[in-house]
Amino acid sequence: MELRQLRYFVKIVELGSLGRAALELEVGVSALSQQISRLENELSTRLLNRTSTGVTPTSAGVAFLHHAQLTLRQAENAVMAAHRGRMSGYVSVGLAPTTATVLALPLINAMRERYPDIQLHLVEMLSGHLATQLNARQIDLAILFQLEGGKRWSITPLLDEKLFVIASPELPNAPRGDGVQIADLGGLPLVMPSSQHGLRSTLMTAFERSGITPNIVMEVDGLAILMNAVRAGHAATIQPGAAAALKGESGLSLVQITDPHVGRRNLLATLADDELSPAALATRLVMVEVAKKLVQDHQWPGATLIETADD
């Protein structure tokens, strides 16, 4: 059964004539009659009585008419909803500062190109705060690094990031070369985010596993201020690959931590699918595509895509 057959049937009943319906639908009378015959064969019942004066619905046709009209109306509503979701809406996306550094502008560019009438609201804050905002329905989507049990979220694994020691070359004891292990960083002065930051928890676990107490000389939760302290030579920091995009012309050294268990997983968390608007669903797809392209184009330092069953 096809929507056009329903549309043909409704128009014939409305006009009471195959000829007039064919003219309005801009199809041949023979083609119109064939479609109705196929519909009747599929239903195994006659829907129309054809007489010399016109066409009238049978009792089965009268019963079928109401549902055909309803189905066509629902199909039109579905098309309108899809267009509204594609063309307009409001979506709030939460990103941690390091993630925003590499992802925010490419996401904005892609959304403006593909969905220019979707109003995008970007929220930059610590990942722990983003989880709270998501639970409170104050944002629609967020990239998180840790999951909280019992939350009714939809989760899409995006990528894994290596961590780097970032330091001024003049900093004493700053590591050199391409790689370093956590066990070799015990004496290095560090500026790190506070304990409410997911990265701090990850690193403390890594130091503990290596039997090392880190030398944290200051805590800074703002990424820009933290990196300024590193540039000034006060301390080194340990950050994911996305933060490396900030080094630019600063002359900072960048040494990857080679311990296999040290890294950060990026998870795209959203409200449950049945709570997301069409605009939010579209934005989620764009975020996944943009993140994958950044990794494939080597624009996300230290990141590797997470292989899924769909890849």
C-alpha cells in the first residue's frame, strides 16, 4: 500500500469521478484506475462502485476513507516536523574547555553550513558541571569523560585522547623527547585543575598506580589562566591532546605520556532520544561527524577514534 494510492482514493471519493480526479491529480484515467484496482486487490475488497453517473464508495470504502484521510494527515505532519527539525530549533551543547578549544569552531562552521536556522547555544564549563546541567535538562548534549550510574542518558563513544606534559622549555626538570612515563614525573612542579575536574581524578589514579605523589604547586580551573602560568614557567601541566591546540606560537614543549592506561575517553552524552528535539538529534549527528573528521585530518592531537560495530 502506497501513500499515493490513498491520495488517489480520497480524491476520487471527494470529486465523485475518476475523470475529474485524474485531471486534478494530473495522471491518466487508466493509470488512476489501475492504482485503485491494486489497492482493492491488496485489501481483498471493493472500495468503489463505478456507475455511468460517477463513482461512490462502498460500505468498505466509507470505512476505509476515514483512516486513509488520517494517514495522509499524519504523513503531512511528519514531513512538516522533519522540515522544522532540519531548518530551525534551539540546541544547547556543553563542552569542557579543552574540548571546546578543538571542537567548538568546527562544530559552529558545520552547523551554520548545514542547519543555518538552528540556534546553537554553546556552554563551556568543567565536565562535572556539564553532567549536572544535563541532568537538570539545562543542556541537550555534552561531551563528558566519566559516566554517572543510573542516569537515563544516550551515550555515543567518540574518541580516546592521549595526555601530554606541556611545559616551558626553560622549566627545570621538564621532560624532553617524544614520550615520558608517569613514574618519571614525581619531581616535576605541576599546575593542575582542582579535584572537581574529571582530568584531575584520572591523573591522581594514574599517579597512585605508579606509586608516585605528584608535585602539584597550584590549582587553576580556567584553561586560559592555567596555560598562561605554564607559559610563564611557573610549572608544567598535564592536559589532553585538545589543549595542545593552544600551544600555537608559544614555544611550549609537548611530550606525550606513554603509559597505556593513562588517557581520556570522550563520550557524547545526551538526554534520552525520546526527550530530544529533531534539532538536537541533527546536532548530535553533526557533532559525531565533525569529531571524526578532526581526528582523521589530524586536527585533534593525540586522539584516536573508538571503533564501533557500525564502523
